[in-house]
Amino acid sequence: MSSFERLRTNTLPILTKTAHVTAPFITIFLLIHLAAPASATVGGSSLSTQTMLLGREYYQSRLTEPLLILGPLAVHSLSGTFKRLLSPPGKPPRPLKRLLSLTGYASMLFLLPIHFLVHRVAPTNELPPIDALGPSELDYEFVKAGLHTWPIRSWLLYGGLILSVTAHMADGVGIILSSWSVPKLPSRLTRTVTILATVALPTLLGLYSLSTEPSIVFSSMQSRFKAVFMMSTIYNL
């Protein structure tokens, strides 16, 4: 056995465990984060904003964001990518056509970067007309502005991200539980349908409720919101 093969043999189990260990951090964040738009079904944008503010106490401080979200996301993604690259030639990893791989790469390479740019990076721009939107200003009126002004693009991006991450979670849960030899696992189809119905569907219904609400902010704030979206190439097309 060559030194590279020994390295690969020793590294692959570590990468697998690393991907599995980081998954719960991402899942907890995802459930907390999606609770805000989902709550719009019963309480509109007001309840969504209140829920989001509560969630921020967990995931959006200088310490928790890199440790509980950005770090686990980066490590989880890199672990899966390196595992694919180091896979033995005669034993390839799960093909890209599998749901887990498709949703994972679609989220990490396209949907999540756009979402992070629009909702976290662009609002901090200090130049006018954005003028560095503060946390108290960046509420669900901002989401409504995107849904009202660019309905098709916003629905494709929000909906695609929600469906991708929840479908990825459904497939990943089965793989992790199988590695722990958990008996009597539900079928892959059952897991996927259950998680989509309990996580993705309420969130999408909440987004629909937000899209039907009228805006309640001044036109000057609407201009600042739109300037944030326009910083993304997707919203300039």
C-alpha cells in the first residue's frame, strides 16, 4: 500500500465523522432560522420578525455565528468535498445524481452564497442609499420587499434554498442514523416526505403569507431595501 493510499484510508473515516458531527449544528440553526418565516402563516410579518429576533440571540453574535453556523457549514462542506476527491478510483462516492449530493452542492455553491450576500453582507454597506441597515431595520419587511419587487426570482431563490436544504437534511439523517446502526429506520422516501411536509411546507406557506401582505415601511426604506437586493447580480438580470 502506497503512502497516499494509507493517507486516504486513514483520512476518509475522519472526514465522514467530521461531516456527521457538524450536521446537528447546521440542523439546529436551520430549524430555528426557518421558524421565523413559517410563523408568518399565523402571525404575519410581525410574528416572523419577533421570532427572528429571538433566533438571533442564538445564531447571530460575534461568537455564535462563526462557531455554530459558518464554521460547521464550512467544515461540513469541505469534508464532503474532500471525501469525494479522496474516494478510491474503484469505489466512487455516492454519484452526483443522488439527492444528497445535488442538494448539497446546489445549496453551498449557488443558493446559500446568494442568500448570505443579500441578507448579511450587502445590508452592511455604508454607502448611500443603503447606509448600513441596522439589525432593527432588517426585519421581514425586507423579505417582503424582495417578494413584491422580484416575485419570480425571490420565489425561485427562497423556495429553491428551502427545498434543497430540507431535502439534503432528510437524506443526510438517514445516512447518519444508518452509520450508528439505528434499527427500523423509515424508508428514504418516508423521511424525505415527512421532513418536507413538516419543515419545508410550513416555511413556504409562511413566505406566501408574507408575499400577500402590503408593505408598511416608508418609501425611503423601500429604496434602501431595493438597493441591497440590487447588489446581487441575480437581481440585476
